[in-house]
Amino acid sequence: MAKKKTAFVCTECGADFPKWQGQCPACGAWNTLQEFVVDPATPKSRGAERTGYSGELTEVRNLDEIVLEETPRIGTGMGELDRVLGGGLVPGSAILIGGHPGAGKSTLLLQVMCRLADTESCLYVTGEESLSQVAMRADRLKLPKEKLRLAAETDVEQILDLARKERPRLLVVDSIQVMYLAGLQSAPGSVAQVRECAAALTRFAKQTGTVLLLVGHVTKDGTLAGPKVLEHMIDCSLMLEGSTDSRFRTLRGLKNRFGAVNELGVFGMTGEGLKEVKNPSAIFLNRADEIAAGSLVTVVWEGTRPLLVELQALVDASHFGNPRRVCVGLEANRLAMLLAVLHRHGGIQVGDQDVFANVVGGVKVAETAADLALVLSIVSSFRDRPLGRDLVVFGEIGLSGEIRPVPQGQERLHEAVKHGFKRAIIPKANLPRQMPEGVEVVAVSTLSEALEQL
């Protein structure tokens, strides 16, 4: 018998090594190398079949000889999902949808497949649920069930045989962590199985022009489970986020070869499934009648559109020797830096105060355009003075106290005016040439000027 050959693959970067090490030499991550059994040497015919090599050389052409054609897309019937995908589903693409248990991944895909089954051939393969469970969910959501083809299978070879027989235009595999190849001796969900199963399914999608939709699990820290090489294989990686106590879900594009990255789609979880929210700013701006101190609205840019969110800050006297800095939806290191800038260039000392910052609605703000709004909300809470209901603020703060411009400043301002805001504090470099009607715009260049405008 041939001796089994093993290798160790890093789950963070996908690099493989002949022996186990505590730290990955490629990316520096600790305790991420996992063992898997390498597939034994295959006959030449099988190797040619797996690689697609038929003995003929591939044609080489000049770049200017390539004919540019409009990529045909398949609309999903959900505007928010099409926005995140970049306009719809591209034939031959592999799409990975991840999320926490109960986020609504299977519900979203079942809704899309049931509606598209009227015009496209669709095959839904479930490995975690029985056929009756999927049928019960479709009945509960009141979805059309007449034309959707359904199968319960975890063997990838059987799934590929079914797909060759059914010839679907769209193929859903739920989920990739429970699929397995009989030729590999490792258990389903291991690095080797996830890696090879995804490669086989993706290869089939590219060869036949089938739209492949994979469901993926996430780890405790919220990242997609499995080797990092899985994200390099697929064309589009989407993350469905949302806490169990919230009825809203956000779908964010982490990788997209056919559209914008970090595009955001908002859905509402109802008794009939996920419903798209066409105006998410109105949801995140559901404010109280009386605005308390520390509440301020800013405009963040998500993908290709502006989004108005409410920032809340609470500054309270600390009862311990080490004041707390707590962020929800914001970066904690960024908050610590802004507090230092506020002390140095704003003359306001909150070093002995507990500072809590929150983004209403569960949105995660990663860009620097919310710096000025966060600092002003902290000052408002510290002075216990509300800033008014009709004020909107955006701008980046530098370490020297200057207010830097942000991208798409004019579009952000017009979005705020559309929602009824009458006053705006923005960076001086973002001042539009033609002022929008009905809004008082104050342009500032330093943090001290912004504090004086309050």
C-alpha cells in the first residue's frame, strides 16, 4: 500500500507546509495549521481530466484583440441583493454567502430560488436539512413551490452527477462544510474536504456556466470557517449579519469580481421571510422626539450609496482607576486616538471619564468620515448639551487637529438634505460650489473651529 502523505494548511492564508508548526511562517498567525491527507497520485488520464488539459496548447492573444461584451446578469427580484452583487447573478460565477446561525442565509436563498424557478432552471441541494424541512419553510414563507428542484445530498460526486443530469442555470449548495469527497479520508468540514469540494463545484460552474451559490459557516470571531484559500476560489463573498434580537439584517460584499466591494444591502426579517429595505437611512434615523445630549447624525458611504446613521456617546465619571473605553460598531483604537486629539487640540480633558460610543441600528462604521461626528457627540455628552435634531456632521480628523475632506462629500450632503436636515458641519475642502437649498452649511478646517460652531 502506498504511504499516506500528509500536509498542514494554514486556515488564515491557505499556505501549506510539510510539517506542523506553532506559527505560520507565511502570515504569522498562531495555531492555525491543520493536518489533511493529500490525495494520492492519480493516473495521467484522471489528472488531465481534473486539470482540463487535453493535449492542445491554449491560444495566446493580444489584449487589444479581446472583444468586450456586456456581461449578462440574472436578476434575483430583490433590489438590495442585486445591488450587493453588482447588478445581478453572473453566469459561471461562484458566490459564497456566510453568516451566523439563524441570520437567514437559507431563507434568503430559498426565496430567491423559488422566485427564479419560474423563468430559470434551479437546483437546491441541502445537506443540513431534510427535504420535508425545506418544504415546511417554503410553505411557511408562502413561496411558490411548483418548479423548484430539490435534493438532499452531501456527496459532491453525486451532486455533480445530479447537476449534469438536471442542467440547472442556478445551483445552491447548503452548506459547503457538510459536503465531502469519497476519495479523501478526512472528515467533512476539515480543511482538505472544504478545499477540494469547493474546487470541484467551482470547476463545474466555470465549465458549464452555472451560477453556484455556496452557504458557509462562520467561526466565533465572525470570519468564514475553512481555509483562506476558499475565499480565493470564489468570485463573490457575501456576509449576512444581524443579531438575533434585531429584525434587520445587513448583507455586505467582502469580495466581488463583478461589482463594488463593501456594498451594503439591508433586509428586514418578517414572518414571510426577508424583505428588502429600500430606504435604510429612514430606519437608522428612527430617533426619539426629544434628542438627548450625545446624539448626532453622520453620513457614511457604503459601497455606492450614502447612508445616514445616528452616533451616540455617553461620558460619565469613572469610579475606577482605569476609565473604560467601550465601542459598539466603531473601532476602539480610533476612539482612543480621537480622545487624545480632543484633549490636545480641543482643550477638553476626558481622561478621567468613562466613554461609551454606539452606532444605532447595529451598523458597523469602518471609515474615517465619522470622526468629527463622534468627537462632537462626545463633547455634547460631556457638556450635557443637545446638539439639535436638524444637524448633520461628517469629516475626518487628523492627529494635528485638522479636518480632512472625505470622498463623495457632495453626495453625502444631498442625502442629508433629502432627509430634512437644515444644518451641516463639513470639511472646508468638501464645500460644494452650488449650495443645496434649505440647508445652512458650515465649513471648518480645524477641530477648534468645529467646537466654536457648537
